[in-house]
Amino acid sequence: MNLAPEILFTVAGFPVTNTIVTTVITDLIIVSLVLVFRFTMSLYPKMFQNIMESVVEYFYDSTKDIAGSRVSFIYPWVLTFFIFIFIANIIGLFPGFESIRFHPLGNLSEEGVPLLRTATSDLNLTAAFAITSIVMTHFYAVKYTGVKSYIGRFISFQMFPIFLFVGLLEFIGEFTKIISLAFRLFGNILAGEVVLGTMSSMMAFGVPIPFMMLEVMVALIQAIVFAMLTMAFMNILTEKH
């Protein structure tokens, strides 16, 4: 498997990759789930509604326990990241997901490239999520703590030069957060796909099942980790003290 996603075709010079196609599919699945949940809500919930309500309640309660009153603006980001990342991770584990081949040049004699590829195995997507997470964290930090308090986190002349040096480390740390968030998600999902591909090539039945179960856990854990780290970062930077 290549590190970079395969380009299927271009639109006005913009390359459309197989991970973009999967991203669109993920979006459609999420919209469909929301619509189903919206129109099937009942005072006597069935399994689907119970699952959805449990997920929503878990992340809301977790965010409220940590962030308190700031749950109103932190929670939507936490839940959004979790839902998208988990669904994007899990659909890539469906059998035959990458078996459908696409021939960009219309030459059927060529092997072609996978039409679909797990969206989160594309560093472009995970980096975009990480940048969005950190940028919004700093936006809320300025909005809710004020410009003076925000700048004071990174530039302080008290106990010179100790606090100034600590502020510099904090500033550098904000960039390492982006790298950490992006590469953790990207690396774990890509590595899982490589392992599954290797096991499947050795034996199509039986052998890949334990690894597939492991990847289901990884898909869930990585979605939770990304969401929870976003919550932690937003909580820390929006603390007024």
C-alpha cells in the first residue's frame, strides 16, 4: 500500500483521490444516520436510538465533568470528531472494501487502483482535522480568556527569563500537538490496513479474523483518543487562570 492515496481523476485540475471518495461516503452515512435518528425518535426507544443516545450522553457527561460550563462549545467538536473518525475507520474494515479496482485511463488491461481507501489513512485528512482542532482551541482561548491572558500564556517577563523560556516551550508545544494528532491517527489506521492486507494475502479465511477484531478496537480507540485530546486541549487553554 502506498503512503499517498491514489488519484482517480481530476476535476478542473483538482485531483480526486480514493480517500476523497470515501470521505464523501462517510459524510453520506453520517447524514443518513442523523435523518434516521431524527425521524425514528420515540419515547419507547429501540436499539438504534439507545445506542445513539448512549454515545451522545457519554461524551456530553465526560466533557461536562472536565470542562464544566464550557461544555456548550467544546462538546460539539468532541462528538463530531468522534463520530466522523469512528465511522471513517470502521467502514474501511468491511470485506472487499479495497477490492474494487478503478482504471483511471480506461485501460482494462492495467491492474488499476483501489476505488475506495480508508479516509483516515490519508495524512491530508488527519492533518486537516488536527489543524482544525488546534485552531479552534486557540480561537476559543482568545474568545473566552481575553487577548491579554492568552498572550500571557506564551510571553511573560515574570521571573525572567524562566517564564519566558517556558512560554517558548508552550508555543512550540502547540505545533507538536498538530503533528501528534495527525500522525497518531494516520499511522495507526495505515498500519492496520497493511497488517490486514498482509494477513489476507497469506490466507483469505480464518487468519485475518483476529486481526480484524483488533482493528475494530483500534478504530474505536483512535476515535476516542482524538476526541478526548481535543476536549483536553480546549479545556486547558480556555481556563482563565
